[in-house]
Amino acid sequence: MSFSRKNFIKTLSLGAVAAGTSSFTNIKKSTNTTANDHKLTIGLASYTLRKYSLDEVIEIAQRLNIKDVAFKSFHLPYDATDEQLKYIRDKVKARGLNLYGGGVIYMKTPEDVEKYFNYAKTAGLKMIIGAPNHELLPLIEKKVKEVDVKLAIHNHGPEDAIFPSPKSVYDKIQHLDKRIGLCIDTGHTFRLNLDPATELMKYKDRLFDVHIKDIDEQVADGKNLEIGRGKMDIPSILRALKEIKYMGVLGLEYEKDGDHAIYGLSESVGYVRGILKMI
């Protein structure tokens, strides 16, 4: 795929459609000056660009002025050698990006725990965004202490029997090492008929990562849309993150239309940045 400057800039302008969406009616200027001053870091969950090459992901992130990325295995392969992982790590860093995490990574066996924590350490990841089986948590706690790589457990919504909600994660990890926390997926949380903003504030003490997206309806089988076109109250999510002074990355994850995700991603980035300027 190639991205001419003219066509790429055109996709950025799509963020202007936000002015005509329902989310804008929910914006109220906060009276909390401290919250308004807190800056959020917009990043990228590379699952969005799963049909794009590593070089294309780097180029797109650069053009969108996104520095912080979490790589899925499409761009940081699980079966890569140590040399290959270090090459990708160094390449991303040389291009000015921060490879802050990897995932979502599923762990079903003790061998998986060993494999993926070593993978993360070799690739220079500061955090695994993961979905481990419950019985592996004691081993994971031991591994976190050993290699000093954080684990942010990702909730996957109503169809997930292991970690559907933020509460299901928190209940299992609240007494574990403080380097084990949550990656709250706002879309999956919304599909559980929960308010993502409330959940973010409720579990702020162990909130390591956030995936932000938009969903067409607040039902279990709700579909992913460009951020700003769905039914989620995006301003309230961003306001909540500002109020709790969230220091992690706000990972944009656009799951629709993988073959041409650049367009929806660009619109979503423009929308989020526009909202942030207004709250």
C-alpha cells in the first residue's frame, strides 16, 4: 500500500465529521482546572493495522504523529528469533516510536507464561497486554517480579468466560504484585451494558492501559465503528481519564475494515484530538 501526501491529509480531515455526531452534544466544559490541564497520550494498538506491514505501520504512526505503539504479533511475531525481535525493537526506536507494549497475548499454559515474558523482555517491551487463564496468575506474579515487565489484563466483553469485565480482572489481581493491572477495553466494556467512564474511574489504582473504540449499539453483539460515529460517550471517557490523571497510553483500536483501516483510523484520531481540545 502507498500513501500519497495528498490522500493521507484528506483522510485526516475526516475528523471534522465529529462536529455532526451525537457525542458532541455530551461535551460540557469541566470546572476542574487541574483535570483540564492533564494531558493524555494518544497511542496505537497495532491490531488496527493487522493487514499492513511493519514499515507501513511505522509510516502511518509517524504521519499521524503517534509516538506510542503496542504491537500485535502481526508486527512483532511470536516465533521470531531473539535477533529478529531486537532488530524490530531497534528499528521502531530508530524511527522515533516508543514500543511500550505488546498484545493482546493469550496465556493458557505455564509454557506460555515463560515464552511470552521472555519474548517481551527480549523485544524491550515495558508491558504485556494479556489474557491469561486464572490458574496461571501465581506463576505470572512470580515472572513479573523476575523480569520486571508489567502485565495489563485485557477484558474481552460478554463472550469471554475468563475476563469479560474490568471487575472480573480487578477481583483476581487486587492482592497481587502492583505490576499486574488492567487494560480496560472501553468497547468491550460498553457491550456489557456498563459505562466505560465509570469503570475507568473505579479501577484507576491499577489501570495500566486503555483501548478506546466506538460501538454502534450498546448490545452484546455491537459492531465497531469509526470513533465518533457510534453510541459511546467518548467525551465522558476522555474526561474521566483526565480527572484520574491517567498516565498511561490511550490506545486507539479501530477493528472495522482491516484492509483499509488507515481511513477509519485517521478519522478516529482526528475525532479524539478534536474532543480533547474541547473538554
